[in-house]
Amino acid sequence: MDFRLSPEIESLRRRVAEFVEEHVLPVERDPKAYDAHEFIGEAYLGKLREKARAAGLWAFHMPKERGGQGLGPVGMAAVYEEAARSIFGPAAFNCAAPDDGNMFLLNKILPEAQKDRWLQPIIDGGLRSSFVMTEPHPGSGSDPAGTMLTRAERKGDRWIVNGRKWFITGAEGAQHFILVARTSDDPRRGLTAFLYHADQPGWRIVRRIPIMGPEEHGGHCELLFEGLEIPDENRLLEIGDGLKVTQIRLGTARLTHCMRWLGMAKRAMEIAAAYVAEREAFGAKLADKEGVQWLMGEAAMDIHTGRLLTMHAAWKLEQGEFARKEVSMAKVAVADTLHKAVDTALQLCGARGYSKDTLLEWMYRYARSARLVDGASEVHKTVLSKALMKEGSEFWKWG
């Protein structure tokens, strides 16, 4: 097993690290750079994005011919982690959710003739996108195939959509939307996915849902569909392939969450390490106290365990496998690790960590969502249990 990165990926990783240090962290430290939702303001983001594109550090997972860097999952794991050393990094490089997952999906399944309209503007950073699936109770959550209530009914060459969705990430301000709706009562092929533009009539944002925060651009919104018309030409894949579309998108998107969370977890420990190396109590530096060392060492070990799980899942994806259980393992472990690392760093920094003098309280609130987004941890543990019961000892096979 060779854990070395290729020279090309290692070079790109170093360039991203240098860019974050030189350009992104100074903006992150500027209180004026934050918007009302505690994320980077549009003007500041625009300037960072111009610099990132000029440096050739843009949309790492998209094809080179479309302006990206052409990385596969293994390269993404290394570079996304480095980008997320700053809370502004993923947005600056155009590798933040939900756009990165939507780009991946559209690049994989759209006919080439439609990519210029629906995909290229997202790659270019000219507009944002959103993935519309989750619904209020009793509608779809972790079980979209079984409980989705939003319906799309065919009328000639058009589909008429009615229903309600909520917690739709990035919806406010997005212009391209991927919508999953029920088109039949078939238990496995009852859902279909569509594309629509924000300017189309028949839908609206009911509210931007207040959350524990902080929140990225566009927030998490509740949407109402009242006769939205979508041409059949804007259907994704075949009728009944909505669940397939969802699985294609979420498999990689769940793992890119892990990649970014690892970068944030490492940054939290970086903040803590700098503090305990200087802070003294009872005649010694905190870093010299055994209890502090145990906390730091355990968090460091957990972060590296998460990195190995994430890289293994990325490698499996790069071999053309679905890697469902590997992605689920990484998702559960890294979500827990992010929360643990930030909590540990906050505890070690004491009142300073709890204050806004560091990013730790921001990270702490953000980290709590990791065990919920893209499938709650309990859902992924169920996936793993079913795989174990089906595969037996083969669950742990190499290769």
C-alpha cells in the first residue's frame, strides 16, 4: 500500500496551502469580511476568487477543459483538506457545498449539449446552485424513495410540480436547481430528477430557516411549489431514476464533506496548540502537562484515523466502485472527529476559546451539523450493519 501522493497532487496541495496562508487567512481575520450570517461577504469572496482563478487553483474536481484541475477523489481528498484550513477556503476555490456536489453530478450525467447551459456557469462561479430533496414531515428525509410527497405530473412535454421542501442548502440566491419529485408510486423507481432556473414561475422561497449557525451563502430554506412547469428536456436521466441521481450525487458529496471537515479539525488543533504552547498555569506551560498532552494526542490520532478512512473511500471511488460502506464509515467517524477536535481545542483555550477572539466558537456551532447533513450518523450505521450482515467476514476484505 503506497500512501504517497503523486508529484502533481503534492505540488497542487502545497500551492493551495501557500494561497490559503497568503491570501485567505488575512481575510478571515478581518471582522469586516463577514456578512450578516457570519460567512464571507460577497465582495471579499469575489476578490479571493479572482486571485484563485488567476493562480490556477479553481474547481479542483472539474475537467481541465472546463476550467478545473481534473482531480479524482484521491487528489480531492488531499487538496480539499488543505483548502479547508480556512473557513473561507472552500468557497474561495469553488469547492464548497452544495455547488461542488451539484457540479460533480451534472458533469457525470448531463449530455454534453446541456453542460454549457447548466454546468459551466456554476464552474465559472457566475451563479450558485441548490439540490432540492428534503421535505417537512411526513415527507422525505433520510428515506426519499419511501416518503417523498412533492409530485411532478406529466402534461404532454412538460412536468407540473406541486409540493413543499425544506432545509434546502444554498437556495437563497441560487439560480440553478436540481429538484427530486415523485412521478409514480413505484417503491424503487417512483422518483425523477429535474433541472429548473430560479426565474421560472410556480415556485417561491417561503423563508430562510434560522439555524444554530453559522451558515454559508444561501442558508437553508423552505420552498413551496405551486404549478412549476419544467420541460421534459430538463429531466435528468430517465423517468424513475431520481433515486439513482441522488445516490450518484451524495456518494461523492458526503466524502467531500469529510475532506473539508478534516481541514477544519486540523485548524482547531492548530489554534489550541499555539495557545497551550504559550499559556502557563501552576508553574508550567499547559503543553507540558500530561492531561493536556493526552487530550491533544487523542484528537490528533482521531483526525488521522478519519483521514485514512476518507482516503480509503476516495481510493475505492477512484477504482470505479460505489464504496457505499467506506463512505458511510468515513462520514460517521469524521463527523464525530470534527466535533471532538473543536470541543477539545475550545476546552484547552478556556474562556478565550468560548469567546469570539478565536474561530473555535464558530467552528463549534458549525461542527454540530456534521452528524446530521447528508444522512444522520444513525442512518449510516444502519447501512454498515446491513452490509455486515450480508457480507459477513468479507466486510473487512482488502482491495
